[in-house]
Amino acid sequence: MVSAAQITTLIKEAIPGAQVRVEDPYNDGQHFTAIVIAEQFAGQTMIKQHRLVNDALKSYLDDGSIHALQLKTYSPEQWQQAQVQVI
């Protein structure tokens, strides 16, 4: 079983400087939600952003340790714009 803390560490190691929040909403160690904000995402499509994160978690995704990952990725600028739209 993998923890939210382990996922956070893997993402931060793969994407230096990223701000990462991972939660296990069902407390089952298999279904996770994540928000990742990283400068490396600037100018990248959402698919490319998600691939960067998924590559960091590849072994856990491949072996089924992570059954589901609801992922939201943003560049810092995109995050700032998203926060303005919410308010």
C-alpha cells in the first residue's frame, strides 16, 4: 500500500520546485487526488503535464498500488488564474 506522503515525495523528486498536495479521500491507500503546481508545466498541454506526474508514479500505477489518481496540474500562472475565477 502506498501513502499520500510517498506520492508527494515521488512527485517532488521528479518535478523539482513543484507544490504538491495529495490526499487519500477514502483512506484506502489506492484512490488519490492530487494538485500539482509547477513552473515546468508552463506552455505544456494538460496531457503533457499529466504525463510528467504519471511518469513519476509509473511503478505504482503499473503494479496497481495506485488504482485511481484524480490529477489537477497547473503552472503557477494557471493556478493564479484558477484562484481568481473561483472567488
